Amino acid sequence: MKINKLLAGLLTSVALVGGAAQAAELSIVSGDTGNGLAFLRSQLDKFEAATGNTVTVVPMPSSTSDQFGQYRLWLAAGNSDIDVYTTDVIWAPQLAEQFLDLTEAAKDVAGDHFPSIIESQTVDGKLVAIPAYTDAPALFYRKDLLEKYNKEVPKTWAELKATAQEIMDGERADGNADMYGFVFQGNAYEGLTCNALEWVKSYGGGQIVEADGSISINNPQAAAAITEAASWIGTISPEGNLAYQEEESRGVWQLGNSVFMRNWPYAYALGEGADSAVAGKFDVAPLPAGEGEGARSAATLGGWNYAVSKYSQDPDEAIKLALFLTSPEVQKERAIQQTNLPTLVALYDDADIAKAAPIIPNWKEIFQNAVPRPSAPTKTDYNEVSSQFWSAVHNTLSGNGTAAENLEMLELQLTELKGAGW
Amino acid sequence: MTTEAIAPPVVVPGRAIKSELMRQRARAARWFLVPMMIALAVVAGWPLLRSIWFSFTDASLTNLVGANFVGFNNYLRWTTLASGRTVFQGLLVDPAWWNAVWNTLRFAVTSVFFEALFGMAVALVLNAEFKGRGIVRAAILIPWAIPTVVSAKMWSWMLNDQFGILNDLGMRLGLLSQKVAWTASPETAMTAVLVVDIWKTTPFMALLILAGLQMIPKDIYEAAEIDGVHPVKQFFKITLPLVRPALMVAIIFRLLDAMRIFDLIYVLTPNSVATKTMSVLARENLFDFDKFAYGSAQATLLFLIIAGMTILYIWLGKVRFDGGDR
């Protein structure tokens, strides 16, 4: 019954559908982490049952940089094997030419999503991708340990450092030699850009490249933020944190070996899983703020969307699939099972979600204050901007030059890259 | 003086018959080579020429057809500012490129040196007569047989600072005072990559050297034995000179391979400035940064550097590929 209703809804919402739908063989790529692939499969099974189409999942590496390289190559070659792409929130300006315009297909549903997210996926009036879920990281903390040492949830990075150090030393004295204070994503990749942007923004140091295209990164507040982060390595964070991506930091955290972790909401459901050593012992809070003028808590805006390749041989069915995967039903399931934040405003007031994933309603605020990465002003140069930024930060974290020196150098590189304009 | 007059009529017909035969054989050989040459031109020659062409254009991945010729701008260009200062730009003055060249050279020379050393040791052991030699010979090839991406991923978990078996072993045996983040810290990243590459490629080296060792006649050693030559001296005076042609060819293969190292580093330490090689950097520019022409220039330069090194090596080492020694 439910499935029939869903199908009826889909058929009316897709303007491009004409005549009897033929069964199509579709392919979708996904670099999802954790249980994400299994979840996707379960939703695709429903889609297959409702439409008679078959959908193959092509799994990809979880690193967004790796995925992007592959997708760009496929799209540039006009590859028709992949119909639906799972796209990062930052990719729209770079890949816009190769995806179908979904404005017409999504005209009935676009208004239900957060306008800022729809805007991030719109390039020159063309809706490049439909949002599936949004992402904003939080500070995961061990409430049992904070209670044991009688500590408050840190509001600033300095507090976090002091608390982490004390608990870590205490726990190590109690026999857990593998205990650390804080894990984050410190590998040289897109994830470090997200982490470091939060530090810089939380110190009031701007957003690397501002919305008007001016390069703002070389300032004392930004240097202070990165210097602070560099002081964590080897003290409250393991040296190996310099090579951690999301899953490595979650590994340390979920074994119960860290007091704090910076990660995306997906880690919440997994941390509460049956095999987790920290199940029931942790909670989340907004990331700490920095110090100085303009200091605030900042979270980098993430999120994933579905786009349809313009080389797809079954564009109509592929668009249906993209609409299905971003529909309220699937977003609700995804919120409950995966703690992925919905992009549909109405779902934040949904009683079932509030019951199953109580953190989601709280996240509305975190995510509304989220900071976008400078992908819109830097356009096709974004990847290089991001790479130069994360390299400068990674150098500083690994003790290769001071933050001030590296940021000065970065400003020079960015200026050269910008040339006459982005 | 008379021999000179007689000699030509004797030699010339002989030579003529021989060269007619040779010509026929050469013609046949040429025909047999044609399919291979065509295949090479299609799969290697054409892409190579295209890469070189793109390096002289402003091509981007989304606009390959409409690329414009820009001369040597990707390699080197200069602008004179209003202040009279001249600014050089392009690949030849790009510090990231020279860092990658240095990383690649360091990696290639170090890895090939240790592989040759260990390969020789392993080959000498395998050349000795002992029970089960066949099985050991097959077994030693396993690291070489595993696809690089798989072994790189395997090693990246073994090298992991928190869950890795190497840190666990080191801690238990008391060799390490604290867990080391092998692939994360810039000091150890290159060492980690080298260890994995040496582990993987030593068997290949050993196999090539072993083939050379088996060509050496046993009676030379018997004669040396009878003359009472010390085994160490035997190695340096007999084994090493006789195995040298095979060793030189093995080294050159490995060196060429090592100069274009990509997969291992891409999986083990992607984006680390300490290990970024020419191929990794070229890929990044080609696909991630939308600088297809610039990446092509890097690929072209990589090709020229490898070609230059090969010529230099063959010339300096007097290598002959037919197995003899000049």
C-alpha cells in the first residue's frame, strides 16, 4: 500500500515522465561510509519493487577527493555507465556542465528543502543536484568521563584542551595507555579543509576566500587558530591524527580511546551500535569557540546530493531515482537509521525522528549557523584552493613552519592562482 | 700484394649470397614486427604524442577539443611588471614540481639500491641446492604477485598507529617506547613507502638475478675450489662479474618502474608533500585541479627525465640487452 502510494506520488511529481515507463537498468555511485551502503541498498530495493527498474550500486572510496577525481574523468569522457551520481555539496560549480538541469523535475519539491542548500546546488539558474542530506559536524564527548572528573562540556578550544589533557592523564594513570584527549580529521585531504575552516572561523579569522572573492586567510586570528590546533598534536591528539580521515578517528573514538571527537552526525548512530564500546556513554555539543574578536562556534557545511548525468541513457528513470532518494520517506528513514540530517525543513519537527534520533532536532541550530566552504566564489579553482589550504595547515600541524609563515605563503599562492579573477 | 688481387672475387660472391639471405630474413622479420609496431603506435605512441601536444595548449578536461596552442607557456613564461621586476612562472620554476622530482629520485635510487642488495642475497640462497627449493622459489614471489593497491592497503593497516600490528609488535618487544604514526609524520612517511616497495619488489629482483646466476657454469667454481679460493673472493671475482649483465638489466627495469611510482603512494600517503612523486602530482593537476595542460606538461617532463636517465644509465653502465658485456 505504502509503496503504491509512493509510486503514485513519484509519477505525479516527475514532469518528464511520458507514456508507459520502461524498465531500465540504472547505476548509481556511492562512497558512503559506515552502514551507508547497506542503507542505500535497502532503499534501492524499494525503488526496484515500485518501478520494475534495476539499480546497481557502484561503490567508491570514501575520500571525497578520490571520488571527485574519478567522477570528473568519467564525465569528461562522456561515460554513460553511471546514471546517478552522489555529489558533495562543494562540487556543483565544478561539474555543473555535465549534469542535467533538474529545475523542472524538482519544481514541486524544491521549495520543501532549506533554501540555502538548494541555492548551493544551483549554478547560473540550473539546479544541478537534489539534496539528500545535509551535514554539520559536532563535538562528540564522553559524558561518563566528564562526570567522573567533574568537568563541564568545553565551550572554547582552550577549555577543551585543558579538560582533555586532565582526563587523558587521569585515565592513563588508571591503566589505559591508549587513551587520548581529542581526535579529528588531520590527514591532508578535503576533510582537513573542513576542520581547519572551523578553527579559523571560530577565531573570527574569516573563510579563506570570502563571498566576494577576496583572499582573507592571512590574518593573525587565523594564525592563532591554527597554532592552537598544532599544539594538540602529540599532546591531546595522537601523532597519527595527521593521517586520520573520518573513519580512523571514529575507530579510536568508538574503542573508547578518546575523550572528545570532531565528526559528522553519521558517527552518532554507529557509536550507539551494539559493537560500540562507547554506546550510551556519549553525547554531542556544538564545536568549541575560539578567542578574540568575532569568536564563535563554527561548523563547516557538508552534505550530499543526487545528480543525474547528462550522458545517462535513461534520463527519465534516473531522475525518478534521484527524486525517490531525496523524497521525505527516504530522508526520514535515513535520519532514523543513519542519523543523517534531513534537508527537508518539515522533518525537523517530525515526532518519529525526534524519538529515534533525539539529536536531529537539536542540530537544526548547529547547521543553520554552518559555514560554507569557498566553493562558490572560487568556482573551478576550488579544489586547488582547498588543496593549498590543507597543505599549509598540514605543514603547520606537522611542525613544518609556523602558522604565520605558512599562511603568508598560502596567501601568495592563492593570489597567484586567482590571477585576474576566479 | 697478390692476395689483395685474389681476395675480392673469393669474398664478394660469398658476401652477396649471405646478404641476399640476410635481406630475406630481415624482410620477414619486418613483416612479423608490423602488428606489434601498429599496436605500440596505437596504445603508446598516439597517447604520448597527444600528451605532448596538450602540454603546449591551454586544454582543460572539459574542453579538450577547443584547446589553443600556447607554446611553452606551461613550461616557462615571464611577465615584466610595471615596477620593472620580471616574474617567472610555469612548471620549470614550480617548487611543488621540483619537490616531486626530488622525492621521486630519492625514492627510486634508495628503493632500487636495497632491492638489488636484498635481491642478490635472496638469489644466492635460492641458487644453492637444498630440499624444497622449488616451493621456496614459488613462495618468495607472493609479494610480487599481490596487486599493489591490495598490498598498499594491507600495509597501511599494518602501519596504522593505533590498530597496526607493527606498533603492537614493537611495543610488546620493547623496541618502541611509544606508538609511531608511520605514514602520518613527514619524517617516517618516505621510509614507510620505501619499506613496502622493497618488500614488494625484492622477489622480482631476486628472480632476475637468479636467472643470471644459473647461467654461470659450475666448473668455474670447481676450478676455484681446487685452487683454494676463498668463497668471498669467489663471489667478487667470479659471481659478480659474470652476473653483472643480468643485474644491470634488472636494475634498469626497476629504476624505470620506480621513477613512475604511483599506486603505492596514492594509497599509502596520498597528498603528503613528503612523498608526492611526479606521477602523483601530474594526476592531481590533470584531474583534480582542472589544469589538464599543466598536468600534461608534467607528464611530458616525467617522460623526458626517464628517457634521459635510461640513456645515461645505458651509456655509463655499458649495458647490452643481448646478455653480453661490452
